[in-house]
Amino acid sequence: MYHTYVLLSLKDKKQYVGYTKNLKLRFEQHAMGLVESTMNRRPLKLIYYESCLNQQDATRREKHLKTHYGKMFLRKRLKSYFTG
């Protein structure tokens, strides 16, 4: 299984989208500052993830979530999270 995930930076309130085979390990790497793209944006919170059967589907989903339409999907999907 592969996972596409979204992290929210509690520092700058921006989202980070990625994919991984091991979600728990990858989140720990982000949290410890071992990932260059998020090391200065900690603390981070895992706010969303999807599981895929193969890497191609996960990378395709990651790319989609980074587009305008993907961001609109996340906004609608997580509406209650962002509005409280």
C-alpha cells in the first residue's frame, strides 16, 4: 500500500502534500525535521491521507492534490476541520 498525505504546518498554516509507502515513518521524519521541504515549517499535523494499491496511483493522486482542483477538493473535504 502507498499513501498520499497532507500535512498542515502549525507555524505558517500552509499545507504540504506528499506520498509514501510507510506513512508512520514518513510523518516521524517530517516531525523530527529530517525532510528538507518541511524542516522549517514545524510543528506539523497530519490532517488527511488516502491509501492506494500502487505507487503510480499514489503519485497521480499527489499531483492532483497539488493542483487548483485538488486544493478545492481538500477544502471541501476538510471543511468542518478548517471551520471548527
